[in-house]
Amino acid sequence: MPKYFGLLALIFSCGLIVRGGLVPQVEVPEIPDEVSLDAEGPKDSNTTSTKSTLKLVHVLFRHGPRTPVNTYPKDPYINETYEPYGWGALTNGAKVELYKIGKQLRQRYRDFLAPYYQPDMIRAQSSESPRTMMSLQMVLAGLFPPENTPLEWNLMLNWQPIPIFMEPEETDLRIRMKASCPRYDEAVLEIFDLPEVKKIHEENSQLLQELSDFTGLNVTHAHDVTNIFISLQTEQTYGLKLPEWTKDYYPEKMLPLAALSYVYDAYTAEMRKLKGGYFIEFLLNQIQSKISGKLKPADRRMFISCGHDWTISNILSALDVWEGQMPRFSALIAFELHQKEETGEYFLELYFQNDPDQEPKQLQIPGCEKQCPISKLVELTKDVLPDAPYKDLCKPKRTLNGAKITYH
């Protein structure tokens, strides 16, 4: 007899967990074809000045806080294994932060997105990196919790699988941005010979030499400082006590030069085209397809992508709105396509959140209003859109004999 009671208990517990058993059925709400936004714009936004209808959103964010990717010869933690994560991996704190961002997106777009995951509604794409794929999974978990929806399948686990697409590094020109490009490598080094850049490095020559002495690296330019800065930042995030010398240098003294490297990454129109132009081209194609009714699937409402620090800075630089700063882990951009109810005109609103504890800041593209008409946006970005095949744009000029820098 006891074994039968055990069997009944097992059946009962499974019924509590699996939908179709004792999990209550949930009424499915109707989703409007479009969402009217009042003067406050999307939920928790305070920027839109006229009534509009949100049509499409593309969210792009950097992966969450991680352990170090690389270090310096004199690092006292050079042999650290960073258990249980390993090198270059998300921390548990990162997972909490990214899940929070997903919940923020759910709150912001709660009247625009369906209350539960639908395949045609959203496409999620990551760079070819474990930390970006994991980051995207965490944000999606916060954005689409299955609890109290038709997709609830386990009362003990408020999570559901959502597909993530990924393009190999060798061909990913929009998010990873590490496909081989000899011309870009030359262009970065050419920047260091510009008078204004040489002046900055000369003015900071003592700092560069002192950092060389402390780290054992040959610190000669801003990108070297960025590498050290991020190594120290990630060690500190992991919980390690930084060396005594860092008290006089990190973060304040190193920050200005470290932030400049992101400016130099996209310093010219050519560099912006090579690094930010392919994403801008993709974004404009999405927008124009949505406007013309040709976007497939027709029910697509959101694209969400996860990349890296340079992904964020290069794309905002291509739009000429990048402010010299360090892109924080989990930094986020939101591109919102709206349509004015009064005129039917389509426009873009652009938001940047460099800290998940602060509200997104609306950015204004130079030469355009904060509600930037799409026709004007196309005109303003024409110089950074690719105008030839990538392999042709990347042909070297042989100015630097194939030299390149490593960074971030």
C-alpha cells in the first residue's frame, strides 16, 4: 500500500508542475495592432512631445559585468582562475543586473509587447561570445517570464527557453565587429599620428610611463590604458583587492585616457562606416520595411541584440552622438520607430542608458530633432553607410605594413 501512496504523490506533484495538469489555465489577452503613446512616450519615458504610435523597437546592449579577459605581466593575480566562472565570463552579479534590465524593458514596453513570448514578435541576436549569449538569455528571462501566461510550464521555475541567433565572428559586421579588416587596423594607428592625438599622448607621457613601470606593459597610447583600466575594473568586481599603486591611478587618473580610446575607434567617417555603418544600414532597412509593410514576419515588434563595449560606442559614434566616456557593462541603446497620429509621419527616438539604475537618456542626432524624421535620418547617415563590399573597403593602403593594436 505505501508504494501506491508514493505513486499518487508523484503524480500529484507532476500535475502541479506541468501545464495541462493542475496549473490553472490563463486567459489570453488580445494584443492591439498598435499602441498609442501619450506625451510621456513609452512607459517610464518622459520625452515625446506629441501623440505618436510606437511601431518598432531595436534594443542593443553590452554584456554584463565579467571576469578579466586579459591582464598585465606584473599583475599579482596573473595566475588567478576566477572560479567558479573562469576568465572572461559573467559573474552572478551580472546575471542579477541583466535580469533586472529585462524587467525594465518589460515595464517600459508593457503596452507594446505581448504579455508572453511569441516567436514572430521578437528576434534576439548575440555576437559569437559566451558572455553575450548568456547576457541575452538573462535579459530575455526578465522580459518574458512565463508565469501566469499560456506558456507557463513549471510552477517552480519562472523561466522559458527563447531562441537566440548568432552570426560567426568572421562575418558578423553589425554586432561583434571583429571580422578581419586590414584597412581599419591601419586607420586606428594612423589616428595616433594626428597632431591633436599626439598632443594628448605627449601631455600624458608621464602617466603612460608610470603605468608601464607598474604593469610591465609598454603603455604608449589610450588603448593600452583602456586595457589596464578594464582589467582592474573586472578584478575589483570579482572581489579582489587591487595593488597599492592603483590607489593613485584608478579610476580617476586613468579614466580620461581610457575613455578616449572609444573616441579614437571611430574617429573618422571611414572608421565609422567600417564599424558602425553596417548596423545603421541594417537598422534603416528594418525601419523602411516596417513603414512599407514589407517587414517579415509582419508581427515583428522588437529586435534585441547583445554585443560589446565597442559595439555601443561605434554605433553611437556613427550617429555622431557618442560622448567621450567609458561604456558601462550592460550599457543599452533603444531605437524606437514612432508614427505621429496627426500627420502619419514616421520618426526615430534614440535612447541611451549607461547605468541600469538610472533612467534612459534621450539623445539628439546632430542636424535633427529629438523626434528625427526618417527621411532626415537617412540623409544624415548617408556618409557612414557602406558603399562597397566589405572586402573592398578593408583593402589596406600598406601604410603601416599590417601592424595592428589589440584592445578591450
